Amino acid sequence: MQKYIAPTVVKDVNVNDALMAEEIFGPVLCIVPVNDVDEAIAIINSQECPLAVYVFSPDKSFQNKVFASTRSGAAVANDVVLTTAVHGLPMGGIGGSGYGYYTGKHAFEEFTHYRVSIDNPGWVDKVVLGARYPPYKPSKMLAMLAPGLPPRPAPGKNGTTSKRWALWLAVFLVSAGSAVLTSHQYVGLLEGCKRLVMALLPQ
């Protein structure tokens, strides 16, 4: 095999080295020396968002610090590449490492367009009483529900206005009386239900 590359570890690589310029699709692992975890986090954040961030430590606070301070497609502790083999977990990048998800159901939904379709049967416009589109003209029913104030009586023409006021006053009094009577009926009904339930419960 003329183009075979053996698994290779390259140590003491500088962040600005050519090996760090692009993603390596091959068995080559670059080791970048750092003084502490904060410097490692700073290096990660100075580059494009990686496809995954791996942390090898049993310390949960150390793991949380790295994962909370960085952005990546996946965050894995004490393992590598495992997320692609776990059923139900999506695989995907963020920013420079890609967009969207590429595995299983998530890949299907990523490349599926949900086409919205509505068929207005026509009677909807009649139900909303013509108030859906302008010009907005109050219908007869809306006018009954929200009547305008009666005009001021003209000199020498008393009668029509007073009759309208009397009509609406009567409607108001009848409605108020019905509400009061209905409320008393409901109180009596609820009291009867309460007594029935108490009688059925074991003593």
C-alpha cells in the first residue's frame, strides 16, 4: 500500500503548526503541551468549534469545568467516538465542525421538510362574521352585542331615544336577574351533590 499512514503520535506541536490548520482525517494525533487546564480551554476556544471535546479524568468537577467552558458537537468523558455507536443519540457538529445531525432518526428529520397545508372550506369566513379581513364593518350580530350609544335627543323630538334607553335598561335588568337566580340554583345544586356524596361515603 503506497499511501498507507501508520497510527502516529506527533508531540510538542504548536497551535500555529501546519498540522493544526485543518481537520486531520487520518491516524495522526497531535500533542499540544499546556501548563494547565485553563490554557487548554483557551486553545480550544481560540479555534473553530470541534466535533467533540474529550476529557480523561474521574473528577466530575474537572469534567464540568471543561464542558461548561467550551462548545462542541459532543462532550465525552473517559472515552472516544462512543457517541456515534449509542442508539438514539444524534451525531453532529457546531460551527466549523458542521451543522445539524447525521445519524438515525435525527438525520431523517434534519433533511425532511415539514410542508404545512391548509384548505379553507369557505364557511369559516361566514362563522367569523366577515371580521377576518378589512375593511372591518361590524355585522348585525356584533352590533347587537356591542351597541353604540343612543344619539342625543333633538329639541322637540323626545320619545325614540327614551324608548331605546328603556329597552336597554330592561335588557340589563333581566340579564342581571337571570344571573342572580342562576347563581342561587347552582348553589343549591352543589349543596345537594355534597349531601349525596357524604351519604354514600362509608362512616
